[in-house]
Amino acid sequence: MNFLLGSGSSLPALGFGTFQPDVNPEAGVTEAVLRALEAGYRHIDTAWMYGNGEAERGVGEALRQWKGKREEVFLVTKLANAHHRPSDLAKALELSLKNLGVDYAPVAYERIGEGQNEWLTARHPDGKPKLDMSITQRYDLTWKAMEHLVDAGKAKHIAVNQVEIHPYLLESNLLKFCNENGIHVTAFSPLGGKPVAAVAANPDVPGPLQHEVIQSVAAKHGMSPAQVLLKWGIQRGTSVIPKAYTPAHIVDNFAVLALPDLPKDDCIAIDEVKKEEGEVRFINYLSHWGFDIYNPGPEDPTEEP
């Protein structure tokens, strides 16, 4: 199943995420992505900021080892927050393309700006990133520079809108706005879960995989709870990019594409989970950045702590 983008291209509804592969992260991204490609995934999501290019290099190595055709894969990478300055974009994309080993790929920080590590994020003594609010607030300039990369043939598409979405965080108003304006939304963390500690929110809240409604729907239809959540997300019109490492999880997630749609009453029951639990976000950068991107105020958090 694919979603049609405004450019006329198709985006596979089910993608494979590469941020923090679970269970055995030390094994690296390459093995997980190779397993995903061999299982049938044709939408791979990564980013330079995942280990300062480490995940991108892992994806690139998997593509080289895989026996399939590169052009069959919808490859998504993301502009790092430290690289939003318009004059940095072309070089930053070249870094990602080099990591990936391909010719094209479908809130800003300061970068260090000199020496061997010039493209890394500049940080305060406590390790938190330095925000460059002048660039953050002029995202329109970053966007215009990104459009030039499409014109130059370095990127096929820009701005696939990625948002944390799962039954505890429906984002219904945002989805409605995007649908009305021809903007496709990709749901990250579609299974809920707990990311790295630096950006984890509500770490003590059990994720939707454990919720009794999800478990009940799964048992009724002979599906896994993860398949229920992924099917529900796709039926809402979002592509989904779950992460996985073990062969069983990778195959189980991909099998959702062959399963029938959930009945409307089950989807409504899943939607209602939010009313019972209240809104829960599993990823929040407030403690890491010292700045609330979801409820920004007038303060400029660029001063040294």
C-alpha cells in the first residue's frame, strides 16, 4: 500500500525506522535494515542526527549488501537541526548522501563551525545543545534553500511531515489540517515506547501496546498488538515507521500490509483510549533543550546557563 504525495510520487505506507534499534542496538543499523529490505520494506527512514551520520552509514551499507535495486527504495533522511542555515544546506546534504552512498535522497542548533568536527552540534558545558533562535525562527529561509536542492536533483522530495502519533497522542486537528492542505503525515513512534533517556517523556507510563483495548482487538482478529497499532495508523491516512531489530518483529510488522482493515467500531474504540488515559507524549525535548517546542513562549533560550 502506498500514499500519493503532492509531487505525484508514491510513499510506501509502512516504513522502517532506524533511530535506536531495539533489543540489540550494539549490532548496528546495517543488519536491521538489511533484514527489513529482505522482508520487503521499501521505505527506510534515517537521519544524520542519529549518531552524527552513523545510522545513515549503516543504511548505506545495507543498501550495498542488499541484492535489490536502489531505485525501488523510498529513502528518507532528515536535515540535522545544526544545519538549518541556508548556506549550510547543500554541504549538509552532501554529507548525508556520502554516508548513504547514493546520489540523491528523497528548531535549529548552532554547529561548531570549524575544524574536524565543524558539522557537529555546539553544546553548553552541561551537554545541552546551543539553540540558534535567529535561524529557528526563519525556517522559511531554510525551506527556500531546500527547494533549490530539489531543483538541483539532490533530493526527490522535501518535507515529509513526521509527527509522534499513537492512540495516546492522536493529533487529530493536525491531521485534519494536513489532509485539507495536501500534506502527508508520517507517524513516528507509532507503537509508543521509550526512546533514549535524553528525550524520553513519561517513562513510567506503559505504552499502548499493553493497553487492554489494543490487546482485546488483537486477540479478536488474531493479530499482534503491534499490528493493530500499525493498521490503525495506516487506516487514519498516515504512513508509519516503526523500528525493530529482531527478525520476528521485523516480519511481524511488515505482515500488517497483508491483513484486512480493522472494523470501524474497533478503530473508534482505539480512538477512545485517549479519553481514558489522557494525552501522553513519549518524546519531548524540553529537558534536553531547555525549550518547549510544543508550547513555545517568548523567551529566547540562547543564553549560557
